[in-house]
Amino acid sequence: MGRYDKTRYRAVWISDVHLGSKACRIEPLLEFISTIECDTLYLVGDIIDLWSLQRKWYWPQSHNDFVRKVLKRASKGSQVVFIPGNHDERFRDYDGLHFGGVEIRRETIHDLADGRRMLILHGDDFDAVVKNHAIITAIGDWFYDLILGMNRIYNWFRRKLGRPYWSLAAYLKRKVKYICEFVSNYEESLAKYAREKGAQVVLTGHIHRPEMKQVGDILYCNDGDWVENCTALVEHLDGRLELLHVERELTTVTAPPPAIPENAETAPV
């Protein structure tokens, strides 16, 4: 069983796995997904890193194992929804189709057990650099891979010294002013879009920054990634949302959400 007891959730969200990249931290992900049960599994983009695979082919058996586990869940009755991101955007051409029991959606709505509506999307459409500056995005992606490569070497030495994993990329994201401003604008834009869609909660990935916070009247959730943070968002059977930091074995739970007005408007996706 490993470090985790088998736990049942109503829904589980993971994103930014980056299969096909050496940066993917597949072992904690395989252990995590093997020790949970859920009615619905949402794969919120950048599950397969086609950008990395185009530069150099890398696909170990462990990455196949994850795909098999996902397909096995779908075959046994769990709903599996794949929302492609910018790194696996080719799958967006198949919006609305099913493959091996996996439903592909550009974005979707999830009804929480407590009555709230959650809008789910990868989030790259709200990243102006990714949308409008392809060359800068490519350079940034290369630089990010370089940082992750340096980080793997650094953490190899940390493990030898018995110290826990430390993420240089996550540290820079917290300290660089421009990145902090970008994240704030990103959160505000997604909250506004969720409001327009009649949702009270928005779930996204893309920026590899696990978070759960109120942005005005919208609960903003980012389920993080499996490159730097090893995080997932889960819904308990009562509708309570929890952000799991898997390798640190810590959890962050939302504050009680604001009351939903009885006349709150809803809109279909």
C-alpha cells in the first residue's frame, strides 16, 4: 500500500504531468493514483508533453504504466475527462469525442456535491505570452527545462544528504516580481471568466503553482503539477475540496466558501 491508505474521493484533478519529459516525477504519481478511488478523474492538460517529445524522444515504461492505470479506471466505470493543454493541444481537435472510455473536452463544468458549479480548463488561453508570442514561449520553455535539469542534479545531492526535495523553479516564481504580477492577473482573469460562465469555482493548471484561494466571489483552484510540486486537488464525498501536497504528505484545505445567492445565474458551457 505504501505511504497512503486507499481513499475514496468523489472527484480528483491532476494536471501538468508532462509524460514524455525527463522532468515528469512519475514515481510519486504512480503511487498516488494507485492508492485512491474516485468517481471522476479529471486530467487538466499538459498530461503528455508533445513539445518535449518533438525535441527528443523519451518514453520509459513508467509513463506507459500511468496511461494503463488511467485507461483501466475508465474501463471499470470511472468517468475520465481529459482537457488538453498547450503542450498536448493537438488533442483539442477531438473535443467531445471518447477514446478508450476517456472523454476529451476543451473545458467543462463539474457540479460539486454541495451545489457549487466548478468551471474546469487548462488555462493557457489566459496566458498572453503563450497565446501571442510563440518564439518567446519556445525560449521560455527551453529555459524552464534547463532549470528543471539543474534542479534534478541539485536534488540528487540533497537526497544523498538526507534532505527533502527543493524546487528552484517554484522559488523563482515566488520571488520574481514580474512572475508574481503575472500570476495575480492570471487568477483575476480566470475568476472573471468563471463568473461569466455562472460558476462559483474555477479549476485550472498551466502555471505549475498549486493554490486555493478566494478571488472576489470566486474560489480559484490550481491543482499544481507533477514536475515541481506533486499536487492534486480532490473533492470529498460532501463536496469539500482539498489540495494534496503528495510528497510532503501535507494538505491545505479551503476556508468555508461564501454563501451562494439563491438567484445566482448559471450558464451552460
